Amino acid sequence: MPESTPDPRAVDTAPQPGRPIDLVPAPPGMWRMLLGAGFALLGPLFGFLIGSTMGVGDSVANLSPLQLALFGGFAVGGVGVLVAISGGWTMYVNSRRRDV
């Protein structure tokens, strides 16, 4: 057999077992905290972006569209903060729990 072609028995064998992989799930509340923090950070920015794209339009109750959209962004950011705090509290309670 020429040396350039590999031995078919060596190609068809399974790889040697390596280091075992231990997948650890995310703790409860982690994704809620991350998503809440993302909404808290991006809510006011998107509110300002939406308000500035609306431009100076007709004001409603002496508020421009920029102010209304920014207020909406702050409201979304506030809800994001509450969700992040809820997720953080869940993570804290879960880390303090003792499994017997």
C-alpha cells in the first residue's frame, strides 16, 4: 500500500476520549437580569432616537414629540430596571438556598 493513502482502518475509528465536558446551566434569574439591564440601557436611547426622527411636530399639551418619545423611553428603561432587580433578587435567593 502506498504511503500517501491512509489506512482505512485508522480513518474509520472513533476519536480517543478526551476531557469530559461538564455543562453547567445558567442560574435562575440570570437571563431576566441581563435582558432587564439591556432594556434599561437601551430604552432611553431608543426613545431619544425615535423622538429625534419624529422631529419637531405639533405639540400635544405643550410637549414636543421628542419629549413624549423620551418619556416613553424612560418608562421602558424603568421597567427594565425593575426586571433586572427581579432577576438579581432571584439569583441572590437561589445562591443563598441550601439544598439538603
